[in-house]
Amino acid sequence: MDYRHELKYMVTAEDMALLEGRIRGLVPLDAHAGEAGMYQIRSLYFDDYHNSCYLENEIGTDPREKFRIRIYNGDSGRISLELKRKEHGMTQKLSCLLEEEQCRTLMEGRLLPVNGNDPPVLKKLNLLMRTRLLRPKVIVEYDRVPFADKLGNTRITLDRNMASSDEIGRFLEPKLRRRPIMAAGRHILEVKYDEFLPDYIYRNLQLSKLRQTAFSKYYLCRRYALKENL
């Protein structure tokens, strides 16, 4: 997959509602949103012994990358391993499917057997778990309203109710205890596109209060856990 632009903004609940009203008249919902018009995302993020992924995000290291395991709507029937790489303000995401047994092994921080037929993403995670001691660190969960436009391969996502959990062993369970991360009434807007952002979308995303952020959801969720352990 080629690199894509990815812009992130922290927005108020009022601005999120205004933007959602504008976008709904311009861009169709992603087909995966279903009848509810949204889905829940749960991700299990990895980091090494020195918390390098966290620190690289904090200081803006370029390039940088991180691994996560992701499920949707609490469904363990489809589990994906993703490698997200950020370079020169652009992002690239590579992924592969995991079997539930593989996922549970990784959740426990245990190494998978070396298999030459594994997808490259899984091979790299396996290697870094051996050489850099990558281990699962935190669960990030939120609700997403996704819009997708073929022009520019544009995706606009409205992410609400972001929370974290340290109960890594319960990653595949329907429910787990969570800790809200954002201040009340604060949410995340993300805009992703290939070579260009269509002008009619750009114009309708303009709000004077929008504040772009470079911090990832992983960073925001880990920040509280690390501070509590200091």
C-alpha cells in the first residue's frame, strides 16, 4: 500500500456534530458502518522494554512505526495484525489476518513459532518480539463513524468515547473495564487521503477552532498509564 496523508484534530462535541452534519450531505458512509452508521474499534498495541514507540511519538521521530492487533465490534471472528508506519507526514498501513490461537499467544506476550510462510507483517513482529522484546502494552477502544469517498480515496472518521484498558488478557472478551482518556466533550477527527483532498470536502471541514495534533491514540492512552506508574 502506498503512503497516505493523515490529518488528526481534537474537536469539541459541538464542532463534531456540526462537521458530521456537513459531511453526511457530501460523502457516503463507509459500507462497513452497517445499520447503526458506526462501529466499535478495539486495538491492542505493542511496545518494547524502553517504551520506544511512545517516546518516538512524543518527540516526533521520523520515521516511526508501531504494531497493533485490531478487532471490530468485539468480534473475534476476524482479527487483524497491523503495522503502521509514519514518514515525512505520510502514513502507510500493512496488515494480515491472525488466527484466534495466534492472537491469544501474542496477547500473553509469548513468541509464535518461526514459520517461513507467515505474512511479512507477522514475521517482522515475531522478529522484534525476539530482538527488541516487543510486548502488548495497552488496549485502545473507541466508537467510529466512517465516511468514504472514492475521489482522492478519502476517508473521514469521527471517533468518540476513546478509552483505554490495561486488561490485556481480556482483549477478545465482549466487555472489559475501560478508562476514559479524553476530557468530557472532546473527540478525534481524522482525514485520510492519497494525492489530494477534494475541494468540496476541504471547504466543509474548515472551522476556526480545529486544532491539529500529531499524537496518536496509542500515545494518549499510554500517557496516563505511564504517569500513574512514575
